[in-house]
Amino acid sequence: MRAIWAIIRKFLLLTVRRRSTLFFVIGMPIVFTFVFGVVPNMNSTVKIALVNEDNTPVAKAVIRSLEHVSGLTVSTATAGEKSTLLREQQVSYVLTLQKGFQSQVMEGSTIPVLVAASPNSSEDATSYITEQTLESTISRVALAGRTAAARGEAKGDTGRKLIADFVAGMGHAKALPNPPGAISRTIVGNRLVASLTSSQLSVVGFATMFTIFAVFGQMGSLFEEKRLGTWDRLKASGSSKSSIVAGYSLAVFLMGWIQFLVLLASGRFIFGIAIPLNGWMILAISLYILAASGIAMCAYGLTKSAQQLGLIGSFVAVVTSMIGGAYWPIDVEPVWMRHVAWFVPQKWAIDAFGIVSSGSVHFPTLALPLGVLAVFSIVFFGVGVAQLRYS
């Protein structure tokens, strides 16, 4: 045990003392996240027009809710103006609240909303996130309305009074930022998903990428340990091989956690982007870091220098992060790339982060992403530890 803590302490001290390491662990990830994640989302507004065919109190309440959504500029239009607005690209989207909207929303059935996009709204991350924002807002206010209506029914309210209860409840939707059990449904695909906002994705996405850089960098320092003879002195000190391997493995894992926490803390305290850090999130992050650490240890056994390992680490970090949805929502990727993403740990980690952030946290929803991450961590970390022990 003494050897394990000595190795971990040595790595932590080297990290703190080396300015270059501090820059790559703290400075560069924060700057990268700000430039490529936060700045693109600043002061960006999407213009939408709403056509209210239902013209009921509930439909009007939904329109009022959308008018207060950050990043959206909302106007109303008639059905006859719809084609002109889209053709002339005066708005990016036109939402039509169809007849029967109020009754279906109050019944809890599928929300009848038609979405039409202008030619300048391509199938990219921005359009996908906008659709998610619209659907999330409508689902949230509808849930708040149904909750209020249920209380009204319990008191014997019916007819217009029940509708008034529903509308009043919709006005209190802000009190339900993450309604339990409410998973967003995309408007276009009508699929149940739990997704991160664009700002949250920029934080956790880049955190998953820089974690790979961190663990590969930590493994690269082992070449220096061997060159200086530290590795041989440890083996000659009487410490068991298991203790030495455990010390280096835990040091790599801990460095991954430090890197991830740096991005989460900077997101919350510097950029104001909150990511919940509860037990489920800690479990998902730990499994992901175990998998990333195992991949780094496996790559270490295939290389002969820190430079070679660094090149492999850079390739793995960037390519797998792109495929796995760290840069943009995975649903905007081509079908073939989405299939490849099944074999990338970032995809399952971000899926788990999205579910936790949505507020719909219970084991059945997290079973698949956590299960796949567990398989990745067991396979890669197990092989990596065996490889390190052999070396």
C-alpha cells in the first residue's frame, strides 16, 4: 500500500510543479471550451414564427412560454404567411399549433405541432438543438399544466374552470426546470431521447476528449520513468509487482478525474454552465475514465516512445470524440457514423450525462449506457493492467 500511495503522490507533485503540464490540464482545456464551445452559443438567436390554428387558452399559453425562451425570437403569423416567411428566410422555423391542440395536450396524448424549416436551416447541430429546445419547452409547460389540472379535478373543477387550472399551471412551469420522468421527445423524429443543451454538450463533450489527452499524457511519463531508472528501482525496492501496477494505474485514473473535474468546475464557475454531479454522474464518469485509462495503457504497450504514444492519443481523442458526439449531437451524424459510435465510449458516456442532466434519473433509463460503459471499462482497463504488469 505504501508503494501505491508513493507513486500517486509523485505523479501529483510532478503535475503541480510542471507549468507545461498545468497548462495542458487546466489552461488549454478551458480556453478550448470557451472558444469552440461557449462563444458559438453566445448571442445566437433563432427566429421562429407561430401559427395558432387552435386559438385556445392552452395554445396561447404555450406561445407565451416560447416567447420567454432564451435564444429564440418569437413572432406570430397566419397560415397564409407561412410559405412567404420560409421562402424569404425571414424566420428559421414555423411552428403550427393544429386544431385540437388544447384537447390533446390536456389529455396527455401526442402534442400536435407541425414544424417547417426554411432553406437556411440545415440538418446541423444548431437545428437539432433548436428543435430539442422547442419540444422540451412545450413538454415542460404541458406537464406543469396537467399537474395543476389534476389538482383541480380532485377539487371537482370541470369545463372552463379546469382549463383555467391547466393554463395557470403552465405559467408555473419555470418551477420545474427538470421535471422528474420527463424525457424530451424530438419533434421531427418523434423518438424519446434525453439530451444535453448545446452549452452542456460543449462542457462534457470537451471534458471527455481532454480526459483522453490527460490519461495518454500520464502514460507517456512512464517512458521517462523507465529512462531514469525509477521503474527498476521500484521493482528492486521489494514492492510487489501488483502494488507498482496498481499505483501507476490509479495515478492514470486519478489524472483523468482531475481533468474531468477541471472542465466541470470551469463550466459552472467561469461560464455558468451547470452539470449535475450526483451519484449517477460520478458512476458514469468513473466508468468512462476507466475505459479511457485502459485504452491508454493498451496503447502504451504497443509503442516505444512518449512521442508515439502522444500521436496515438491525439488521434484517438479527436476522432472518437467527433464520432461519439462530443462536438455535436450524434443525431446529426450520418447513419453509418452513428453505427460506428456504438463502439466508442464517448457516445455512451454522453448518453448517460444527458439522462442525468434531464432529471429523468432512474436505473432503467441508465441501464444501457452504464452497462456498455462497464463493458468498455472492464475489457480495456483489464487488458491495460495486464499489459502494464507484463511490461
